[in-house]
Amino acid sequence: MIAYPGRLKSLFAALFLTMSASLCIPALAVTSKPDPALDKSPATATQLPQRQPPAVVFAGRIAGDATSTRLFFDFDRKIDFSSFFMEKPDRLVIDGPPMLFRFAEPELIKPRGLVSFLRYGAITAQKSRIVVSLARPVKLNRFEVVEIEEGKIFRLVVDLAPTGPAAFRQMIAEQRARFGASGEVASKGDRVQVSNKQPGRFTIVVDPGHGGIDGGAKGISGTREKDLTLAAGRKIAEKIAAAGPFDVKMTRNDDVFLSLGERVAFAQRNQADLVISVHADTLRQKWVRGATVYTLSKRASDELASQLAVSENMSDLIAGLDNPKEEDVVQDILADLTARETSVFSRSFSRILVGRLGQKVNLIKNPQRSAAFVVLKAPEIPSVLVELGYLSNRKDERLMNEAEWQDGVADQVARAVSDFFKPRME
Ligand SMILES: [Zn+2]
């Protein structure tokens, strides 16, 4: 699922210049719709304003070669786009209103010429994005919407031509001067109201991994991680809400993208007592299977954990955002390690959860592992990342798709949450 496998290390070490989409940042982005099953969780109930249905992208094409490449996308109505470049890796990011991508002939949008990879999808409830990964630095020779059939078909035409690395960097510097330096999709702050915490009640944040433009891992039979984490996350949230004095909040309850920073901020705004991030990734080691519970540590417990943290931390980059700077991550984690208590609680929950999960499902060898996962770095909130299994393993993929299996896991997670908070309940 990673677009740039050979370059991971240099990528991660690189400083990511911040390019902004700030001119089109919507004021909003509440990420979850209310789920009737979760009536007890008030924070998920913030309603989005009614909007017109998304534009449909029904055709697209990439044509040309390494000297000149044209992309076009056909829509059912006139919409406005904005675009900006990012480097390390080089990308063209195209933002527009909500779009449904229904390419009639997907083979026509296979990367070629100056385009090395194409990704598209929702980035917030009110914004969709196309991320064009570039084979080398390019400039835009044309970027415009033309009417193909009156009132019915509109086409975004994008012409790319090679340019030098210096000119590309210069262009990005100019963009930054114009648009500012905020790479966040949504502005931080109080876009979700903080609920007043009630004594004797605990707030649990369930965080279904990936979403929207970031599909996460892909299984051998085609399962998308973002769908699996949402389905399992909903069940887990529902079971926890029913298991005790728990207010459960989901970071997302539909198919939208959330940056790693937003997930952490969501938990902090809601004064969460526990964060459970739900995943089902792939590993190069296809034989590896079974549930694993990860906590935060500066140094990875082992090679698998380190591999996973690198791939998880790429989520922002995949969506055309800046990756967190490595030194920031390390620094935050160092600060985090001084918060000994949190880290002790995280490990304690991890131990309880592993014990509970083991009664129901297959566990990996050494199921309690740790690495530098950005999504776990809220210093004041015990946080774990659960890999339900691995989509790179055929057996795991089949099981994880079964509703009964998901129910069983959700039950065990809810029991673990009860066990964990029992000492703090009257
Ligand atoms: Zn994942």
C-alpha cells in the first residue's frame, strides 16, 4: 500500500516543506455522523450541514510520455479546483468539493509518463482530493476546467511538463509564501464541542484506522483496511458503550480521511481516558498472522513493529499532507516518556487486552509490542494500536471479514476495557 517503498528511509528522514491548501480549508470537518447504535456518545452527534450530493467523476485518462503528460477527469457538473505542489516525494495535489470517483474504464488512468502514482478520495466530509505522484519535478502547463457537453460534461485538463529540481523548489517556495505554512487539513481548535466529563464515567476513543483517500492496506482477496477498521471499530464502540459507564467516541464514523494529528487532537479535546486505534495492516512476512497490541515507544520492540510504525506514519503523506517531521516525533515521544504514568497505563491495558483477545482469537507470537506510532503520542492518554490481524495473510483476511469473528473480538475488547477501569470504579 505504500507508494514509495524503495525510498522509505530517505523519505522519513527528510524535512517536509509545508505546502498549504489553506485557501480552501473548510471551516469545519466534523468527521463523524451520528450512529444510532451509539446514542450514548454525544460527541459523535455533531451534524453536518446539508450539502448537495457529491459530483461524479465518471471518466479519466492519463496520456503522453516523460516529455509531456496530460491528465483529464470528466465530471457531471462544473466544479472549481485548487492545486499545489509538494516535494519529497514530488506530488501535485488537486483539491475539490466532495466527489464520487466512478471511473468507467479504470485502466485509462494507469500511471504513465510523468505520473508515477495516482490516488483519489475523500479527505474531509466536504473535500475530495486527487494526489498525483510525480516521476520527477514538473511544471503545470495547463490547469483548467472546460465544458465538453453543455451543462452535462465538464473536464479538468492538467498538462504536465518536466522542469528542473531548482525551478520546482522555487515554485514550492512561492506557493508557501502565498498560502502560508499550514499543512493541516482542518484547523485545530474547537470544531467539536468538548463535552463536560461526568464523574464516575470514562471516555473511550475508538479510532478506526485510515479512511477516505488513505485506504490503508489491501488484502490478498481485495479487502480494504479502511473498511474493515470502520466495521470492526463500530462493533467495538457499541460493545464498550454497553459494558459500563463508558462514553465512547469514534474519530470517524464514515469513509473520510483524518490526519494522524487530528486523531490525537480529537482524543485530547474529548479528554479521553483511553484510545484504541484499530488496524489490519499488511506485512512483507506473509506467514505472520494473529492479533497484536502495540503501545508507544521511542525504539521499536522488534523489526515487525518498526516496519509497521513507518508504514502507519506514512498516512498523512499518502493523503497529500506533510509527514510529521522526524525530530518532532522523536521529541514528542521523549516528552511522552517522561509521562511515565501514561506509558505504564498503556502497557497495563495492552497486557489486559492481549489476555482477553487470546481467549477468542489467534495471537501473534509476542503479542505485546511497541514502536513510535504517531497516532499513540498523546502524552496524557493511555493509547494502544490493535492490529486485529494481518491482511497479508489469507487466513487472517478471511476471518477478519466474518461478522461473527468481529463480534467476538469486540466483546473481548469491551471486557478488557471493563477490567482496566474496574479499579477506578466505585
Ligand atoms: Zn493500518
